[in-house]
Amino acid sequence: MNPADIVQLLVLAAVWGGSFLFIRVGVTDFGVAPLVALRVGVGALFLLAVLFTRRPAREVLATLRSRAKPLLIVGILNSAAPFSLFAWAEFTLSAGVTSVLNATTPLWGALVAYLWLKDRLGGMRIAGLAIGFAGVVALVWDQVAAPPPGGATATTTALAAAAGLAAALLYGVAATYTKRHLTGVEPLTVAAGTMTGASLVLLPFAAFTWPSGPVSAQSWGAVLALGVVCTGLAYLMFFRLIASIGPSRTITVTFVIPVFGILWGALFLGEHVSAGMVEACAAILAGTVLATGFVSRLPGLRVGRRADAKR
């Protein structure tokens, strides 16, 4: 990767790490469904506008119509449901902890692909899953043993952590479903279509639970940042990186997001970062690196393998 690609990767990680900060800010005023509906709705409008400027309207509409069912399903699995679970979790958990739970997505993805697609898991990837999930247990235990301030109990903290892990699991299911049913569809079309589907699903829930009291300007700003920056612009940056450096290098953004999630939470919300939380985060990221097979794709290790084969 050249320096410009590395900078874009870091910016993307910073933006997606910041999404947990904005969720924490906005969910108190809006509640779960209205916040998430606004996020995906603004993101969908942004992505559709970009899509229609790049492709003929007839072609876009034909693709969206022919792939409506899988786009709707992925919209629920990859946006509506996990975004809602993370938002609910942040009533209790800090933005930093939630960002670490989000980093378990590749672990769940590898496990789901093994169970659903029968992807082969070698010894190193199995070890990665074990290390990663051990880190998850350590993180949840750290939070349950010392519940966050604000009246949270051990039970509510455990339920919030379970919601965050369920959200990450849904991301893994969505990735496998997308691979099976949306392969060949342009990524920008998938993003715009799934965000539109998520918006339609969440709309009645948002209308029914819309806040009765006034919403602060700070919360409105958080929603706009989530929709435009953390969803619309971030997806465009993500696809640009995939085209530039390939998907295997782009996925390394997952390893950096928790760093920014913890950093933004500590800087702007004054969240406490415990030693146990840092250790658990390190274990989760190390396990993710191994479980995704990223280590085996490193150039130096590939060369070593070839050399061993020649001997």
C-alpha cells in the first residue's frame, strides 16, 4: 500500500470508530429505532444520489427490482438489526467497549462461513477463533465484574454485551448471505439497496417510538454525522479502497476501528479504559488476525512457504 492508501485506511477506521461515539450521543434523546432509522435513511439517500449519478436510472432501478429480496434481507441482517442492537447496547456499555465487540465480526464471519459454506479452517485459524473468543469472554467478564456507572447492574451489562455480540454475529451471517446471493452485483448498488431496505423496515418502528420531547442539537448533529459521514462517505471510501488495494488489505480496517473507538470515547466522553479492557481487545484482535487467515496472506510468509515447498 502506498502512503495515500494507508492514510485513507486510517481515516476510514477513525470514521467507523467514531460511529460508536455518535450512537452513544444520539441514542439517549432519540431512542433506538428513530436513531437507526434516521442513520440508514440519510445514508440511503446519500448513496442513492451517488449511484444515480454514476449509472443510468433505468439500469439502477432494474437491478434493485430484480434483487429486491436479497437486498432487503441483507439490509435487515447487515444494517437494521445490528445497528439497533449496538444502539441498545450503548444505553449501558461505553462506545469503546462496543467498538471492541464490533471487532469480533470477522471471528463470527469465519465461523459462519465454516458452518454454512463449509470453508476450510486450518490449525492457525482454529487457534485464532479460540484466542479471539477467549478475549470476548475476558472483555465481558471485565465489564460484568465492574459494571459501567449510571445504575447498570451485572445483568443489564451482560445483556448489553450479548446484544453487541449478536450484532457482530449478524454481520457475519450477512457477509455469508451476500456472498451466496449478491455476488456479481456492484458494491455501491448493494450498499444503496440494503440501506434503502433497512430504512423501509425501520420506518414504522421509528414512527411508533418517535421521541415526544425535544431533541437536542447535539443529538441531531450526531444523527447527521452517522448518516452522511459514518455511512454514506465511509462506504464510498471503503469501496474505493477495495478497488485500489483489494479486499484482503481493506479488511485490515477492522483491526484499527477499536483503537479509534476507545480513543474517541476516552477523549470526548471521558470513558474509563481499564487494563483488562485493553488486554481483552488485544486478544480479540490477535485472534481475528489469525482466524481470518490474514497472517498467511502476508508476503513474507508466502515467500517462506514457497521456499519450504522447494526444499
